[in-house]
Amino acid sequence: MPPKRVTLADVARRAGLSTSAASMILNGRPDTRLSADAHARVNEAAAELGYRPNVAARGLRTDKTLTIGFISDVVATTRFASGLIRGALDAAQRAGHVVLVLETGGDPTRESEAIGAVLDRQVDGIIFAVMRARELFVPDIPSTTRVVMLNATDKKHPASVLPDELAGGASAVSLLADAGHREGIALIGHNEEAEKDLFHSTTVARRIAGIRKEMAERGLRFAAEESCLEWEPHHGYEVTHALLERRRDIRALLCMNDRLAFGAYQALADHGLSVPQDVSVVSFDNDELAAYLRPGLTTVGLPHEAMGRTSVEILLAPGRPSGSHLIPMPVIERRSVQCPAG
């Protein structure tokens, strides 16, 4: 037989007080008017007996379960995006909540099942997160359930948390312009589909808009724009290699993400060019490998942990906050940018 659960009545009996008095003390009521000795006896009795409050019963009384549903595609199992969960867990812990994490792999059936699972557990709200920011079609959820979109948007649920890509794009251009680059700047990773299709990405369009706006304000133009549909190292290598075969005047690369920059580094080395003495490189995301390149890669980071924390804070805030909450993208300056030679 499993051991009998310690109840509030057991604690009250051990402390020599009524159940209601013990309840007020353990719930932290500031107006109990009970003595310091009574508080001490109740807390000591709870510790000695190993009392844990009945969360389910408390949820029935308060209409709060202190539980948050966190539904994602592959965030939980993806190294790069796991900061979203770390931030959410941190904020939830500080608020006295626990987080129920479910991963769907992007499968619509599993997504509906995950929603049903967290609703069955009467969570206080749901956070929907995706690794690659984009607009989603979220299955129907009761209007009484609070929902926040994390690194995503959905027309039915207006509260969202996103990186401030417009300002981030401007920051990347500023890094090069402030170092003295005015000519020979190439964009690596131009992707017209991603820049226009919100279901492909809700952030790439803002990133490139910030880049182009800052370029125009500084009177700069790209010497070349190299397109690729995917942003992996081998794509960065291929397009940069092809660019350097055609052009000898390239003095800076603005890569749309760090993984493209990893490949670009190799292409530059194969052409006998050094970073940053011959060509400066700036990119986005702050992948953990960026610091291990030689020289370290200067990049505009994705603030995943801050985004995760903000999503929980919005979910638990009084009222029902809406709109896009944009989180600043930090600039991480390493050693891949310097004044152009000559």
C-alpha cells in the first residue's frame, strides 16, 4: 500500500491549531493576526510531516492550477532554440508556476493532441513556440484560454513575442559602416520567398527591411546579392566561392545567418583571403559555434532566453495583453570586422 498523503488537517493537528488557521499560514495570508509562535509551529509541522499542498484542490478553489502549457514543434530537441524553453522555465519558476512541455514535430495531428492534453490539465495558459519564426494556423482553442505566440504569430491570438529584427538588421549594417566600409559589401543569403511569405518566416522580411533601410540612410548599396534557398554552411560556401570567382572587389560580407557565415569563412580561406584583414564578415543569430571560429564571428544575436521569459510574463500579466512584443537583438562584437585595407 502506498503511504497515506499528509493532509492539511494532519499539519493543523500536529501544530495544535485549526485547519483554517494552518491554511492561512501556509498560504502566506498577510492578515492572519496569528502569533509568530503559531506561524513557527505550523511551518515546523509541515516540514516534519513532509506536507505538500494539494495543487488540484487549490486549483478548484482558485481557478488557477499554476501550470503553463508549452507546445512547440522541435524547440525542445533543437540545441539552437532551447533558450526559448530555458527563459520560459526561469520566468515560470519565479512566478511559482510549472511548465508542461509538449513537442509536436510540426505534425498537425500531434498539435491537436497536445492542445487537448494541456486543456485536460486545466493549464492557466498556453505558449506556442516554433524554432523558425513564422505565422501559424493554430487549431481551435476555447476563447477563455490565454495564449501567447512565441517566435511566431497567429491571426486568432494577437499576443506574440518576436525578436526586433528591423533594428537587428540595421545594427548589422552599422557594424560595417562604422568600421569604414562603403564599397564592396555583398549580401549572402538573399531569399525573396522568405522575405515576402509570412508562413515561411515572420522575421526575415523585417531583418532584410532593417538592412535595406540602414543601407539607404547611409547612402550605401550592395556590390552583390547572392541568393540561396537554404541557410546552411555548404550554401554559404558555394555562393561565396562563386562570388569570389567573379568579383575581386569584395571587402565585406553581410551574411543572413551564422551558418552561412561558417561556409563563407571557408570559401574566403580557399581563395587565400583573411578575415578581417581582406574581408570583414557580419551575420545573425549568435550560434554558439560563432565564438569558436578564428577570428571569432561578429554577429547580431537572437534573444531566445529573453523571449521565453517575456512570453511567460505576458501570459501571466493582468488583463489580456495583445500585440507584438519585440525583444532587442544584442550585438556581439568579436574580431571579424575591421576598417577595409587600402
